[in-house]
Amino acid sequence: MARRSQMEILLDMLEAVAGGRQKPTHIMYRANLSWSRLTKHLDLLLKQGLLMRTEVDGTLYRITRRGKEVLEYSNRVRSEFYPRNRTFPTEVYVQNK
């Protein structure tokens, strides 16, 4: 299995929060991270203004407008590399030697 880059981890975390997972442990499980790595990456996302933290009945995280823009941009770039309606040839041509 290939390792994820830091950018992929951060995007996974943004997707988790955008998908409704606001509690730290829910983000941790959805992004498949350890607690120490989660807190490190959460701090980075907070400093960059991509997430905001609220303290209501515990700590909750919400994605900011800027975070949504980053996520949308990332999805546009991914769709260029992995188009959904891409058709692959059904026949494989083998050359005879």
C-alpha cells in the first residue's frame, strides 16, 4: 500500500469535516490517523484558516469558506487526472513477435 502525502492527509481531513464529522475522534477515524498526527495536522489547518474550532459541549471543527474553496479546487484537479466518464478500450491488442 502506498503512503499518503501530507497534502493527501490534509485533504482527507477537510473532506471528513465537510462530510459532517466535526468531533476530533470522528475526523481521526475517517482520515485514518493516530491522535498525535491528527492534532499536528489540525493545528496546521487551523493556522492556515481552512478549519475553525468551536467549544460547544466539547471541541468541534468546522470547515471555513477558504477550506471549502481548497477542497473544491482539489476535486477539480483530481477530476482532470481521473475523469469519471473515461472510457477504456474493451479489447486488448497483443502483438505477435
